[in-house]
Amino acid sequence: MSIRRWCVIVILLSGFFFVSGIGTLSRAVNKTGPEKEAVIEKKAEKQMKEPAEEPSPDVRTIKGTVEKGDTASGILDDHLPLKTVYDISRKSRKVFPLHRLNRGHIYRITLEEGTFASFEYEIDREEKLVVCREKEEFSITRKPIEYDCDVKVISGTIEASLFSAVQKAGEGIEIAIRLSEIFAWDIDFIRDIRPGDRFRVLVKKRYKNGNPAGYERVLAAFFTNRGNQYKAFYHENKDGRAGYYDENGDSMQKKFLKAPLSFSRISSKYSNSRLHPIFKEYRPHRGVDYAAPEGTPIKAVGAGTVTAFGYNKSMGNYISVRHPNGFKTGYNHMSRFAEGMKRNKEVEQGEVIGYVGATGYATGPHLDFRMKKRNKPIDPLKYESPPANPINPEEMERFRAEISRFSERILTASSDTPSDREST
């Protein structure tokens, strides 16, 4: 058979299969077409019957930080009329005065479709001021700032100071301050701290937008000082009152603090005969001198009533406080008094009543602290203060469960153990 004949046969067969394919495809289309069209029509009908979701409003948040010279009117004038800002400022006075905006504090302005919706200002680390538009009115409230929290164990050994040990552990000095406050009745952080002292702290660390934002609460703390271990556990009773207690449920808080200053050094102790630094003669010194930088806060060592305050040539600026059961304490050579100090004022334990200075007969900034019982001078460094109220017996079972959980966590965690995320 010639080559030409073979070419003709191939062309004829190709045409046959092509025509058959078209017929098959046509039948398939004719068979399924009406069903597909019905499905499409039903879907279109359903979409027409169901109303389309309304698009969310255009929301924009402007975040800023208060700078020197900023005012509420200056911050809000692009978004509200000046008269409206003045009205908000007037209504806000009892909640938080807008003229007290502090440099460095964060604020947020929220706009919906270009219109002012709200203004938030972080008053401090705990609360924020919230101004919200509600139709033609404005609501003004204070609300707690929301944080995420990690529970973490922090540990360290003191080489030079508690501050440096905490910083070496990668934490803020606020932890050192909190430890000094928790153990203030058992450890004098001015004269008792030694190299080799150790601490382990179970703490809730705060985070905001993924960034560290301080600490919420110390849940438990172990502190070894000069070979003696002290333990403290946080507990909140059913009435909402909270405090720190030892393993037996006795309060860490006692009648008097160990010292009226958190961090300082003793420059002169209680003595029946001390060489006076100014008059160069031996005289009784019925108190303890704490050397500290001028302006260091001075705390009342116990709850009581201010019986006298003012200035005299010898003691400079001074305050006297009367406590229950015949106790009196005196604070001398202050640079100034805390705001609101006056005779007959009730002060709480740990409340700041003044600031270290060098007024009166003083060669440098320090606090001269004195203590009496029934008008008889006593040595503050030797007095053992009785404890405050213990855990209510009805709550001991819950307290023991708490300290068991806290102790296990604080003892088994290593310094590089990842913390567990918990919500506040």
C-alpha cells in the first residue's frame, strides 16, 4: 500500500473520532446543564433573600505619649471642638483632673469613620481614664489596666547588695523593694544583709502587648539571711483582705517595722555615752541614726497618731507619733514633711510621713529615729515586735493547700524554666 493511501486513511479516522467526541460532549452537556443551572439559580436566590452583612465601621486608633507642655486641649483639638474639650475637662475633675496629665504617660484616641469615639489615658500602672462618646454625651470613668501575666520563679545570691543581685537575675529593682517590704518585720535590710544571702521569689510578671510591664504580685518568697531561712506566702481571706504569712499561718506583719527606711546604713547606734559630732563632748544618744541621701522617704514604723510636728533648733524638722499600749516614736532632722501631715492625723504602718534631711544639729543628711515605751527610751534595734493577727482557723485548710502549691513550684523551678502564661 502506498504512502499516500495510508495518509488518506489516517485523516478519515481522525475525522470520525473528532465528530464522535463532539457528539458525546454535547450529550453530556445537555444531560447535566439543567441541573447545574438549577443549583446556580437556588444559590443566587438564597443570596438575594439573606441580607448582606454590613461592613464594620472604619476604626482608627491614634497612640501617643504625653510630652512636656502637652495639654488635653492640645491633644484633642484635632478631633473635638475646644468647647467640648472644656466640658469634658470640667466633668472629669471628680474622676481625674485632665490638667494633671503627666509627661511620659500613654494615651489613645479612637476614631470611628473619622469621628471621635474615645480617649484613654494611663493614670498609673494600675488604672486608666476612659472618655467615651455616647451619642451626644460623654461617659467618664476610671478602669483597671488589663495585663497578661506570667508566673515565674526569680532566684539570686547576694554578692554586694540586694539591688545588684536582683538586676543580675535580669529583673527590675521593684522585686528588691517588694522583698524588703515583705520581710521588713524580720530582716533589717540596712544592717542584716550579708554576701551569700539567697532569695527565691514566685511572682506574677505583667505583660502588655507582649512587652514587660512590671509585676502584679509576689505569691511566695523564700529569703535566707545569715543562715536563717524566712518564708512568706500571699493569702487573701474571704473578706478580700490580703497579706503575707509564714508556714504556720502567722502574719509576717508585726506591730513595728524593723526600720523606718527601706535601704540605708546605720551611722550611729543607741548609746548611753556618745561623742557628739558637733559639740565634741560625750552625751547620751537615745536613738539610731540612719544615713541616707536627702529626700529618702521616711515611713512610720507602726500605726498611730501624730502628736507633734514642727521645727526646733536641735532636732530640725521633726514628727512624733503615739502608738497603742504606751509606745511613741520620733523622727528627726527631716528635710520636709509628707503632704497632709498635721497634729492628730492618723497614720498607717509604712506610710511615708517625711523625707531625710540635715536640719537642726546635723553634719549630713540622716534620720535620727527614737522609740519610747511609757516614756522610757528603748533601743529600736533590740526591741522584738509582737506579730499581728494570724490566719483565721476556718481558712487554714485552704491556706495549707496554697502554700503546698507555691512551695512545690518555687523549689522545683530552675532559673531558666519557662514561665506558665496565666490571665489576670
